[in-house]
Amino acid sequence: MDRPLAVLILLLPAVIGLAGDVIDKPDQYDYCVLGAGPAGLQSGHFLAKAHRNYVILERNSGPGSFFNIYPRHRKLISINKIYTGRRNREFNLRHDWNSLLSDRPDLLFQRISRDLYPHADAYPRYLSVFAEELGLDVRYGVDVGRVRAVQTSSERRYVLTDQNSREYSCRVLLVSTGLWDPQKVQFPGSELTEGYESVSVDPEDYKDQAVLILGKGNSAFETAQCILGRASRVHLYSPSPVRLAWQTHYVGDLRAVNNELLDTYQLKSLDGLVEGGLEDIAIVRRHDDHGPRPVAPQRRKRRKTRTAPHEAEAKEEKEEEEEERRRNKEEGGRLYLTLAELLDNQEVRNGSRVGAANLPAYHYDNFSLRQPYDRVITCLGFTFNFSIFDGSARPANSDVARGRMPGVTAWYEGRGTPGLFVLGTAAHSRDYRSSAGGFIHGFRYTVRAVHRVLEQRYHGNRWPSTTLSVTQLHSWILKRVNEASGPYQMFGVLGDVVLFHGSQCEYLEEFPVQALAQLPSLSGHPVPQRGLLVLVMQYGLNRSDPLGPGRSESEWTQAWKSNFLHPVLYCYDALPTERDMRRRPAGWPLPRPKAVHHMIEDFLTEWDGPVSHGQPLRRFLEHCLHTDLRALYAESCFLLSLTHRRPPPFCQRGYLQGQGVVGDARAWRPARDYDLPSGPGSDSSESAPSFPSYLGPAGTSASLGSKLEL
């Protein structure tokens, strides 16, 4: 045998083994993003911008596949307000609930649709444009069926296995799969109901039918609104009364765009709402004495467009269905809602021998839902798919929303799953029914906050901050409350944190305030001994009638009674502890501070009034900083420099360096002429139309009366 051939034969097993190792070795990434919906693509953008090693895995053939199906009646209820009268991009995002964050001013949802409530088909198109134009690394057709955690000698990693047994390994797993699985409630007869996910959306299919809908959320009312003009009556049943978004300030509650049934209910046009427990009911079908009729098969979905022969078949099919419904009415084969406790044996529970005594109307002849129904539809929302996670990687169920979502920390890391973060709608357990974290206009900011946590933890990049002179802080805060979109949308959840360092301060934007106790470790910024300030947006806790008289406050001295969204500042001498966070008053986003300041609510959401907003804010900051923060003219600085050992900081950093604001005798007026309280150590408080050059880079104003260009 030739020597080269012998060597090759000896090496062959080693080569085969090496090849096998290469084939079996998972694809290695620092970050795996599971799901290419809006949260997944938003996270992908930040990872790509930071040049991180990442991949986005999507089981379907394109991004945002949820919106290819839902909402079933195809109208989004997320506001797409294009015209605001402003050119400020940050401000306009307050009223654009669909766009994702990027550095591209043209990459907004209005490029795809200009409707206030867009068609749902527009959103996957927008996400496709977003992913393509930003060059995001998305792998479509990857259906991950198993997620497990493995502990190596140096770190914990997550391994994802797809439908082809291919594995992807990553140090950090970002789960953005949303809520896909329809929520089910089991009760006797639940198999006789139809689900929101599959029920017909053709109003003609409900002609002259009585319909019972289980649920009172937007999906239930959306379904009811579609069929109101065809159904004989529509009743909605659920444990809780209907909650209106304009009353609760929670965008997940019933929106006005879906609430036409409230009119037909209150104006007594056969439709209505009833409260009762879902676990206590049963749906039964009463039959005649000849025995049970078989349950009619679910009607096939008909395509909107048909050829002529198919149209004839569809007409014939519809006539047969109408005849079947007519026989059901005549023979007592329709559906009844009853109480499970009235079904006294298994045969009755199976619906084979339901008698009058098994129905509530037999015992209480004024029972609200005593009439039979042709259809019962469940619209109970959606739940997170926990099934793909094995025991080593499964996040705990949330304590809210009946455990439908994963439980997460205040920085959106799964409880008990270090390195696994939950993004988007699935992370809504953190602010369920209290803010907008379950919706695009909210979670686009929480995704950015999570990215900043990751940058600090794994790459040593501190939370972005701006260093300001204390004399700039007043105007910087006014700028933020008048244009920042993150705290405005994620009210009570994301807030700005100001760290005091003597004559300077560090300004951190959009930090998760419920994680304030972990600020140093999550942000990389140590908290100074001089204290800190937290700025959040809040609704009032008074719960007054949002359309009644006295629904708002206009006097700045009563700002703490404000009901509508308004800025609130919390001043602390030291960082609150985790114990302080747990013991905070009910409804408060933060513990009790040394001092708190409410800026009076404003009808226009413009907090730039010199008397109502600017002056009280300045005096509060002076109290927190123990510093004179007045912005003064050169004449005033000259007088104060002659009469005071230490002029105000504005004069020290401005006038004494040749940068004071120049005024004249006509413009200069003492504070008493304005009937304003004077600042500490002086009897005047002036306003100027301009500001010194050294304040310009900070975007600040030297005047309480100057209107910010937003």
C-alpha cells in the first residue's frame, strides 16, 4: 500500500469526527432575538447600531406576522397622527404610536399609511421596510421549538433548537414573541363556542342571529361592532364591567373607536352588557324529545373573490345554513347560557338531556340572558407561549393578568432566568393596566432602556448622560417635559434622573424608575452624596370624572391636585433602597421623597408658562440644590457683584466671565412690578429675550418667560 494512502486511511476517522463536531456545534452569538415583531426589530436596530454580534430568529416568512391575522377586522387602534403643528421629531413621536425608533427621520410609519387608524396590513409592510433599510440580520423560517439554558465553565448560555434540529447558542436571549395563544377558559360546553381567532368576519354570516360574546375588551367590542347591523341582538358577558380607555387612561381598555355597542345598549336597541363569572357558567344546547341533534360543523371560510360557479355554490350553502338555523329555532336546538351548578348529572353536562330545570330562567324568570343564542364567541385575549422553554430556561408566570405573561424584574429580565430578557407586549406584566408598556408606542422605549442595561452589564458602557451646570438644569427640565416622548408615553415607568455634583449635575434620560434602587449597577453611575432628582409624568390619583365639571386644576398652587398627565419631580438626599421601593404609597411610582413638586396640568400639555410652570419649578430646584438659580441681566449681576460676597451662580459663570445677558432700562423691571416672589438674596427676578452663548449647547433659556421652540 502506498504510504500517502495509508496515512489518509489513518487520518480519515479523525477528519470525520472533526466534521461531525463542526456540524453539531451550535451557531454562536452574543445576542439572540426571538421574534421579528416590532419589539424584536427595535432591539435589533440598537444591537446593529452598537455593532454587536446578534441574530433575529423569526418562524414566519416576514416580520410582524401577528398583524397579518390580528386584529381580525383589520383596523388598528394605534394613533397615527401626522399633523401636530410642530416640526420637532421627538415631540411628534408623542402622537405617532406606530413608528419605531431610529436615526432615520424618513423611516416613520406615515411613509406607509396616513390614516389616523391604519389598516393592519400596513404594519408588516412598514416592518419589512424598517428591517431592510437598516440592514438587520433577520433569519426567517426559523421555528424555535425548544429553549434551554446550559452552564459552561465560564458563563450561562441559552441554546435554541429549531424545526430542523439546528441550534443557536447565545449569552443573552431577548424574547420578543408577543402574546399569540388565545386565552381559554374551560367550562361545561366550552367546546360549543367559537374563538375570536377563527370566527367569520363577514357580517352577512350573522344575519338575524342572536350572538353572545364572552369578553369585554377591544377584541370583543371590535367583533360586536362588525355584526351590529346584521345580528338580531348582541350581548357581551364577562366578570368585570367595561372599562373605557378615556376614563382609565389605559390604552388597552375599550377605545372609543370600537364602542358603538354602548350606544345601542344604553339607548335600548336589543344589545347589552352583563357581568358574571366565566368559571361558573355552562353553554348547553337544548334538543327536542327525539334526541340530540348533531352539532353543525363550523362554516367554511369563503374567499372574498369567487368565480361564477363558486358563487352559486356559496349561495346554496348559505341557504342551507339559514334553513338549519331556522330548524334549530323551531326545534329548540339553540345555545343557552346557564349555571354549572344547575347541571346535576353527566348526561345533562354533556348536553344530551338538558331540561327546563337546568336553565336559570326556570328558577328566576327575569334572568338577563334567558333567551337562546345562535352563536357564542370567546374574545378573551391572548397569552404567552411558555411551552417552548424547558425547566432551565422557563421564566416564572407573572403575578398579574392571571399569569398570562412572564414575570420580569424592573429592568425586564426574567425572574429566575438571568440573561433572558422579555421585550415588547410579553413584558407588559411590569406595568399592566398602569402604563403603555404593552403597546408599540410604549415598549419602543423600554426596549431602548433594556439595551442600555445590556451595554453597561456586558460592555462597560455607562448609561448615556448629559453633564449640565446647575444653572442650566431649570431650562433643560422645561425642554424635556415639553418635548420628550419616552416619559410621556411610559408615564410612571420611565423617568429622567438627575445626579447632583455640586455646581454640576448629570442628567440620565428614561431610566426605569422602579429599578431606582439598582441605579448604580444598571447605569454605571454612582449616586453622589449630594442627592438626586427624579422626573416622571403622572396622572392624578383623584379619579375624578374626566368629562365632568372641575375635572382639571388651573391654579399652580393647587398643582398637587392635578388629574391629567403632568410632570412630577421627586427630590432625594440619598438613593432609595429596595425596601423603600416596596413600601412606597399605593399608586406612587416612587417612595416618599424629601420634597416633591407637581407642575400644574395644562390643557395644551405645554408646561412653559412663566408664572404657572417656570417660577414654581425654579423655586423647587433652588430648595433641592440650596442654590440661587435665577437668570439675571448684566445690570443685576453688576449690582449683586458689588453688594454680595458671592453673586448667584448665573452671574459667576456668565457676567463675571464677560457672558452676561445684556439688557436695558426699558427691558429691566424688578420682580415686584410683576407681582412675583423674589429669589433668595435679592429683590428682583427678571426675564430676557435671549440667553448667553455658553448656555446654548445645553438647549437652555435664560428666561422664565421665553417660549421654547418645540
